[in-house]
Amino acid sequence: MRKTVQLLLTASLCGCVAAAPRPDAGGGQRVEPIPIPLALEEIITTGIRQRLPDPASAKFGRMLAGERTLNGRKEIVVCGFVNGKDSSAGYGRDQAFIAKIYPDSGSSFELVAMGDASETRHIVGSTCNAAGLPMSDSSSKTQL
């Protein structure tokens, strides 16, 4: 089951293998790192907050973004960390996440994976590293 989840997450983030790779994209799997402007940050934080029990309590840590084109569709891949109050009104451990934003489709937001379990953090970390967005830990916190 663990391998299946990892395989599905990797396949989802890496896209279709048959896609023609961009010259600098590392075979279609890697992204071109980009800065996160305020408008993109708003899309990311709104999308993540919607999936938290207490959206207003969200504290975002390090976030990295990169863009690529797969099958003619532009996508922005975002890896990061968030912490928020759980159902018992206390802060838990930072949750690692991977998300995609599709600028050509009204900047639609897709959450690929999110969680604080060590297995999920490992999958998110290794998938983000493979895409060219190296996530180490959430020690550099930024509160939004």
C-alpha cells in the first residue's frame, strides 16, 4: 500500500512520461524554480486553508514553486509546510504539502498531498526533491 501511494503521488506530480520534455526541465519531471509573487501566494494559502479544520490559524513555513508545461498545459508545482490548529484547538506538527496551480485554467488549485505523518512527509519531500524543489524542514516559518 505504501509503495502504491508513493507511486501515485510521484506519477501525479511528474505528469505523463510521453510528454516532450522541455530542454531545461530534466526530462519533463523537473520544474523551473520561480519566485512566489503575492497573487500566487494568495492562491496557495487559500487552497491550503480550505483543507484545514481551523483555516484562520494557518501558519505557513517555507514554500518553493516551479513551473513547467506538460502536454501543452502550463502548471505551477508548489511544495511547502503549514501548521494550523486541529480539532482540539491546539497546534500540531507542521504538515508538508504538494499542490499544483493551473494558470491557463483560471488558476485552479489542486492539492496533491498533505500530511504530518512521517511517511507522508517523506513522500512529499522525495517527490519535491525529484521535481527540483528541495524541501529540508519547516524551520524557517513565515506567518501569513
